Amino acid sequence: MVDLNTKQKLLIELLVKNINNVVSFETLEFNIWQDEEVSRSSLRTLVYSIRKLLPNFPLKTYSKKGYYIQQI
């Protein structure tokens, strides 16, 4: 079993709710950090941490748009 932090869980939840649809960087940042000022690198770091913890998780990047989960 893998322990995920709150932001990791929230990112996965948002992507699962929108499976096979790209969720924009802006939408993810707004929903995860809400009113906090964050840089794009914060989102990339969060995605990196999920990919490291869950190497077989189908988290995909849509260049310059956002992220999505590809249904297997």
C-alpha cells in the first residue's frame, strides 16, 4: 500500500473524475492550491512524485495543455 499526501490524492481524484479528458494546468492548480500562489513547477513536482510512487499509474501529459489519465 502506498501512502499519498493530500495534494497527491486530490490530483488523482480530479484526473479520475475526468478520465480520458485533459485537465488543464490552470484547473489543476486552482483546485489543488486554491487561492495560494504557486508556480507551474509545483504542479510538475507533484506529478513527478505520483509517477515515482505509482510507476504503473496511467498519468499522461498533454503537451502545453495539462494532464489526463488514459483508461486502460
